[in-house]
Amino acid sequence: MFWRFFEAETGVSFLKDIVLLVPALLFVWRHRDMHQLYRPGTRLTITALSIVVLTYYCLSNYVWDLPDIDFRPFKRGVNIAQQKDKESEAENAVEIVAYELTNKKTGEVVEVPYAEFLQKIQQYPTEEWEYEQIKSEPAIPRTKISDFEVSDVTGSDVTEAILRDSNYSFMVIAYKFYGTESPAKKTVVDTLFAIDTIRTADTAYLQKRITGTQNKEVAYTQYQWDEDYLAKWKKAVVPVLDAAQKEGYKAYVITAYTDEARLNDFKSALGMSQPIYMADDILLKTIIRSNPGVVLMKNGQVVWNWHYKRLNLDGVLHQYRDYVRKSFELYLFTLYVLIRIAEFAKQDATKRLSKLLPSDDDKRFTAKLSDNPCIASLINNDGLNRLFRAYKMDKKTDDDAIRHFYTEFSKTEDYKQYVYQENSTDEDHRNVLLALFKQCQQSEMFNEFIEDQYPLWVDDESLIVGALKKTVKALPVEANFFESYRPADETVREFGEQLLSQVIREDDKLLEMIEPTLKNWDAERVAIIDMILLKMALCELMSFPTIPTKVTLNEFVEISKMYSTEKSKDFINGILDRLMKKLQSEGKINKEGRGLVDE
């Protein structure tokens, strides 16, 4: 209920403030009359610690990072393109419910229902009355997303190009470029011309010739950019844009409306090549609370966003931990959807039995998909349900989508045979759930449904699919089965964070080791993804003694198949093979345990 407070209308929210103010004042005025739970020293310690923790938390949410809870319309996961379309459709679908009529002479105001107005329109001639339509509220309230309009320096609209881009793109939001401007003059060389008339026997023509030059003073606007602000861009933002552009991803900046000369001067000060677009400054402030702030976009969806101070090692580690947490949350969400689809069998059974003339199949039908020991071990799992509530899974699902997934599966032979089968075993229950999940996997609507809530589904699909199949095959499950799918802190820290940190810290050193093996290749021509994979593999070979070299080679070749070009797997395999032989000859690969170098 607490979070509903933030969703309340302005008037309701104000009244709640007044109500909550009463006990607050009582605590202030009557605190000496109240029973004290702790001694003065303990209370002082708790107060001091609370102030320190809350101050740190507030600073982390305002100065060093983006808020943990984002109430803005452009938060992570929101599809701007789809929401913009929905709001537009809802606004176009509003109806005229009445007319407010104002008498031009007397000022009398009359509100007439629409149907009545159409009948009595002649009683209110436009010479005497002013009309104003009163419309119904749109089904979907308008937000700042409806105002998302972006143009380039020529004034051409680029909104659709941004929102319909099916590839990843990096959008930098900066509602204001900090700096000052002042009028100035400069001397330029002005060329003097003369026009001569050349006559011939048949005709005459004009010819321009240079007669000399002269110095001329011209007025212009001089821009003085804030050095600290430029430093933020040079240190954190521009390197990200350059790296993205080099890899073939679009990268651009959006700032408030201004003149082209100012934008060009800012780009020149940074040595930046990416385009700068313009939009309303109020709109930009609602997109991200960081100036500059970086937003990762795909298909009009906000995949992720970063405070500029998080575009460093600490920020990367923070994002990595969040990705790991989101992967577990994605597993829970996919499992929740599977359970909801299975539970829909109860509604199907009720609907069949409520028919006036149910068929024999309707009478034989049972909701065994949701009434069996296997699925019941999930439905009745208290720990799992607590996690579902904690992550608000019910708010992320759509009843119509669940009905659609169930209806499509109910048409399959697998389901029909299962429903009318007598004496089904646990193996039968597990098999039909696996068939249901396979059907969902093959559904474009299901994949879009999951991706709308968790954009990382595209990258984590194989991981989640494997985990879910393993869960279903183990049904009925034990009480805390889900803990085995929660990433262990030790694994996250000792492997993931260490590998990530080392690659970033030793970037130049790793490049020096790789370059000699790139025969007839310039390092700058190597795809960024391939270079990152090579650096990660090098670190794993040299710094993780418990991982066999063969495992390292195979896993990075497989990763290249998923995230890089068609030829990357052969390139990665060849370069890593050379690097492994070189490192082994130099004694830089030291593995713990017999045979790990060759395994």
C-alpha cells in the first residue's frame, strides 16, 4: 500500500500528507510522554548511524548514481515507441461528452450534454455563444512520452528513426550544455572584386576579377565552455560513443533546442564526431536524472541507462551485479508465467461446465494441468510465492496474454492426449509442462511478452530456458529449490567481478600481448567484440588456475558465435591457439590439478 501513495492524484496525495502530519507532530510535541524502547546512549547511536546511512544513500541516489526506484516514464524496460502509440490512440479515441457554452454578452456559462446539444444547436447561434468541447478522459493517461519529439539541426524530424531502430543505439541526454557566451569581433581578410564589361564584335559579357584584399572586422558569438563539464564528457561519455560507433552501433546526443553554431562549437571543443539532435529541455529532464546521461535503446525500448559517473570500473561492476540479479529475476518471471498458464486450466474447466449443452469432451475435461502434484509443488511453495510478491510479478503479466498462450497450447495433440488420459503419472505431468514451455518458446508473442518486461531476455534466453527445463524435470520440487538457481555471491565476486575488473585494468597490457599474434591484421580493424573476447580469454588463461585451458578456448569460441560475426569463431579460435602456445612456452599458464593445461 505504501507505493500506492506515490501513484495518488495530487489532491489525494496532499490530503494524505495532512493526515500523516498529525502523528508526526504528536511525536515531536509529546515525545517525552512516550515509552522509550532504548536507553539514551543507544538511541543516540541508532540516530547517528541512521543519519550516516540515509545521507550516504541519498547522495548515491542523487550525486553518484541514478535513483534505485525510478518513477519517471522513461525508466528501464519502457518501450517508448509502443507507449507513445498507445497514448496517441487513446487520445484520438476520446469522445465529446458535452459542450461548455459561454454567452458573449452576459458571460453566462451553460454546460450541455453532447446529445442534447445536437438537438438544440440552433438555440445557441455562434454569433451569441462561444463553444468549447468537453471530452472524456483517455483510457491511457498522457505522459511526457507523448512529447518525445526529436529533430536534427536542420529541423527535420528524426523521432521515428530513433524509435524504430531495431539495433542497439546509444543516446546521450544533456538538457543543457554548461558554458557562457559573449559577443566578440575578429578580423578576416575580405577579397575585393571588380566587374568588367567585355565587348566583342557580336556580344558583351561581364567578368569578375580580383582587385585586392582588405582586413574586415566581423561580429560573432564566442563560447566559453565550463571546463569541469567538458571533462565529464571527455573522461566518461565520448569514449563510450566512439567505441559504440566503431563497432557499428549508432551513437548520438540530444540536447535542448539551440542554434547550430553553438552545437558545432561544443562538438569542436570535445573533438566529437557524433550528431547532436534537439528536443524540449523539460522532456529531456524527465528521461534521465544525469547531465550527461547515457541511455541504451533498441526497438524504441529503454534497455538500460547510466549516470555519467557510472561509466567507469565501479559503474561497470555495479551494472554487472545488476545484470546478475536481473537474470535470476528473469528466471522467476518465466517460471511465474508458466505457472499462470497452467492455472488457466481451471478457468477453462469452469467455462466448459457452464455451457448450456456441454459436449462429451467438455464433461470429461479436468483441470489436471493445474491440479497435479508437480505443478502444485510450485503453486503452494511459500518461499517461491514470497519471491513472486517481492518482485511484483503479478503486475508484469497480462491476463489476455496468459489466456492466449493457454488457448494456443490447448489446440495441440500433446495437451488433448494428456487431458483425457487416465491415471497420469508425474512423468506425464512433467512432459506436458515441457511441451507447454516448448510451445511458448516457439511463439513470437511469448518472446515479445518476456522481452517487454526484461530486455535482457535476448541475451539470457538460453540460460533461462536451460534452468526452467531443469526445474520442470525435477518436479515436484523441494521447498527452497530456487536457491540453486540464485547466482552465488562467491561465484559472482571471485570469477565474474575479478575477470571484469582485470580486463578493464590491464587493457593496454593485454592488447600488447595480442597484437604480435595478429598476422597481417591491424588491431584497430579487429571487431571490438572479438578484441574484448580475446582479452577476457587471456585473463582467464593466466589468472584462473582451476579452469582448464580447453574449457576457456571452447567457451569463448561459443560466445563469439552468439555475439560477433560469422567469421569470428575461426578468428578467435586461431588467435587463442597461438596465444596459448606462446604463453605455455613462456610459463605464464599455471593450472592447479593434473592435466588442466591440456584438458
